[in-house]
Amino acid sequence: MNIFYLRVPTDRIGALIGINGEDKMKIETTGKVKLDIDSSSGDVEILFDNDPVLGLKARDVVQAIGRGFSPKHAMKLFNENIYFILIDINDFARNKKSHVRRIKARVIGTEGKTKKFIEEETGTTLSVYGTTIGVIGTLEMVEIVKEALTLLLRGSEHSTIYRYVTRKVREAALYG
């Protein structure tokens, strides 16, 4: 028996378990794993026997839900060509709360414009939760989003990010 250990924020335990445990059961069935969830601490054990790839994917699903994704979006990670990355805002904010707040606002944009633009152009899903930004999508698009977010978090203008994303997605379509 193999085990992955994770800690999920306690306010995300309900999303992980779902109504009447439905989301937890879907993860266990699809990933061929057993989830042992401590609701008070947020500790999660993911137990799996055979397929380590499914175990890793189940771990990513649990982590994605813990970082603000809906179970519906996180379950996409069981697909072979869908990936998950997490960017720590503190790496760019020098651990100051005011910087974290400002950076989160830049990523989301006025009325969600920037986040929505990136998601629609790349077909990815973003979650800005706590001090992290999560991205779910194909490997190629996740890499484009990661670079765009890095530029944005380092202070590039929004218009620069929009042009970058548009150009990279077009290039991916032409050469991919």
C-alpha cells in the first residue's frame, strides 16, 4: 500500500467530500484510491495499491480542490493530457500581505477580465486562492499561462500579457 499525504485548507474539505460524499467517491472510484480525510485538521491520506500514475493524478485532484478548483474542474486531471501547476504568489510578493492582495487583483483583473481572457484564449482553468494561483489545462497551454502569469506577477502591463498569450496560442495552433 502506497500513501500520499496532503493538507487541504479546512474551508475546502466540504468541496473535497461533496454532498453526501459524492465527490470523494468519484475521486476514489476514478483514481482507484482510498481517501482518508480528517475534517478538523485538513489532513488527507491518499492510499493506492497498483497504478502510481493514478495515485499521482488523484493527489493532483485533491490538491487542486484544496486550492480552490471545483471538483468538476479538478476531475479533468484524470485525463491523460491534462496537467496542474501551482504558482506561489509569495515568490513575487516578498511575503507582504499588501503585495499579495495587489498581485491577486492584477491576475484577476477588473471584473475578472484578465483571468477570463487567459482562460478563454488558452482553454485552461485558473483558480486564485490564498497565496496561490492554480492552472489546469493541456501541457502546452499550461506552459503559456505559467509564463504569462510570471510576466504579470513581475510587473508587466496587462496589454503585454494579452498580446503574449494571443501570439503564443496562435503559434501553438500553427506549429502544434
